[in-house]
Amino acid sequence: MLDPLDLQLKSKKKTLLEFFKTSRNVLTFLNFSTTDTLISGDYRISKQKIEGSEKYLRPINTKLFISDPIEFENKFLELLIVLGKIKARNFPILDEEKIIIDSVLYTIQQSIGAGFDLLLGSNSSRKHVGNRFEELVKAVFDEIGVSNKKTVLQIPYKTEDGEKIYKCENDIILSPFDKVNSTSSFLDKDEIVVSAKTTSKDRMGKIFIDKMLLETFVGHPQKVIGIFLNDVQRKESGGISHTLVSGLFMVYTQFLTSLEGIYYLDPPPAALKKPFSNHMKKFSDLVSVDIFELFSS
């Protein structure tokens, strides 16, 4: 018997197939339960009316989101073929194949987020949505045969009460080897530390600080990248606003340290313009090209 939709949303996922099944169910639910769409640029904001109250969905990029469950199923099968090519190292990956990667994964994550918007309170859903995104990113790297795992680097420091431990959580470690070498006390310089978050809002600075902290502790340069879903939110007054603080990103880059890359499923407009495009790309660029270049650098 199929679990209720709210339980499907809250359950931890390990494979892309698990994500697909839940997202397809959410898409069917959304098509029957949302109304009164507001269009703001490329974004759609829908809402649901229940017993006199209104629940708004997060902004959805209509150029990426696949609303029809049947079309989504077909595109998901195409995604598996593309990821299979990458796993076999059958390059190059065509531009239209990259679009499939970004759009299907974006649809998976945003359908899950939209489902939480309607079925659960915002406070309880925020962590779940973030966890699903981290799990989705991990599932993609599993699918293309890149070794990965979550680690917590334990950094000792001295206090008046004796030695304490600061736990620096790394969402994902990507490895060029058959098995991840990094541990709770050591980071392999050939592996990549990943911060996977749904948005950079209030988090971008921490990636730079963590990179500096990690490199100081392990005593060697460490590759660090950020993977984000998007940087857009609904404004209370209507419409949307982009939340990437691009100027601050460049200040961090020039005066603190340089990251090996920032990757989005739905890049904000500034990310694809110079000089930001030197540092920010689409997620499909990471899994189809950059990840292998980073491993070999």
C-alpha cells in the first residue's frame, strides 16, 4: 500500500527512482489542487485555497519545471540515459542533454518543495526540503559512478576547561577513487568538499570560511564547491526577488579565498553574466564536465 503523500515527502531517499516516484505523485496532486497562478518573469507562483485560507507555493521556473506527470516520466527516462552516458564516460554531453539534467532534477526538487508548502508547516518542512536536496545531489553522483559520502571533520581546540571539538559538517565528499579516503580527522587533497544547499541566502559566506578553516586544519589546499537549487523567493507584496548577493560573493572571492565553483540548477540572472560566470555555472556543467576536470587538476 502506498504511503500518504506527506510521508513520502518526509522519507529519506537514496536513489533517483525513489525521488521520481514521489515527484510524479506530487505533480498529479499539484495539477488538481492549485489555482490562481501569478506570473513574474519566468516564474510562476501558485496557491491553494482550503477552508477559507490560502497556501502559497514557492516560485517555480516555468522554463525548467515539467508540470505534466507523463512528460516528466518520459524526461526522467531520458535523464537516466544521459547519466548512463556520463557513467560510461561517453563524452561529450550535448547541450540538449544538459537541459534534461537540469530540468528533471529541478522538477524533482521543486515538486517536493511545493508538496511541503501545501501539506506541512513551513518551519517543519524547511529542514526536510534541505535534506531531500542533499540526498538528491548524492543520488546523482551515485548514478554517474562518482564515489561520495558525508563526513564530519572534528577539529580540536583548547579552552580553559580542556580540549573541545568543533564539528565541521561537510554535506558531501566527492572522490576520484573507488572509495572516499577522507575521514573525520583527515581530508584527501584530491577529493572535493561539497556544500549542497537549496539556496545561498545566509549561507554563502560560510562556504568561504569553512574552506579557509579546513585548509588551515588539514595543512594543504582543499577543493571546495557549492551546489545550490536557486536563489529566488516570493515577496510578500507579490512577485519574486533574487537573493544572491553577487557583490559580496566577489568580495569574498578576491579578499578571502577562491572556491572551485558554484553550481545551480536554476541560476539567478547575475550568475550567468561576467564576472560571476567565471565562478558560477549550471549543475549539468558540473556532472558532465567540471567534476572530472576538478579531479584531474
